[in-house]
Amino acid sequence: MVKSKFGKLDRRDVIRGLLLAIATPVASGLVLSMQYGALPGTEDFKVLVIIGISAGLSYLLKNVLTNSDDKLLKTEKE
């Protein structure tokens, strides 16, 4: 499988980052619902949105700073 080069994102990276940004708060919301026996309220919703944005941005940042050999902060081999 071809991976994006150091300092670049491809479409697959963006789609996976978006999926992660959606799936993380959904899973966190389910955990909160099971823990407290009620749906998350407005206060919890704000926190879940921040969690989702953080997860998506973290994934994208990791992919920008990783080369196609999964080496962090290493440029591509010629």
C-alpha cells in the first residue's frame, strides 16, 4: 500500500481523520450513557466535540509528520 510522503496528506488520510473525529466522540458518548444511565447533556456534548476535533487533528498531524515508511520526523529516502 502506498502511503503519503513526509509533510503531505492524501485523500485517504483526510477521510480516516474525519472518521476518527466522528467515531471517537460517538464512542465516548456511549460510554457516558452507559456510565450515567442517561444521554449526554449539553455540557457533555461540548466536551465530546472537543474530543472529536482533537482526535482528528492528532491523527492528521501524525500523518503529516510521518514519512511513507512510518518514521516520525524523517524525510523520504531518495
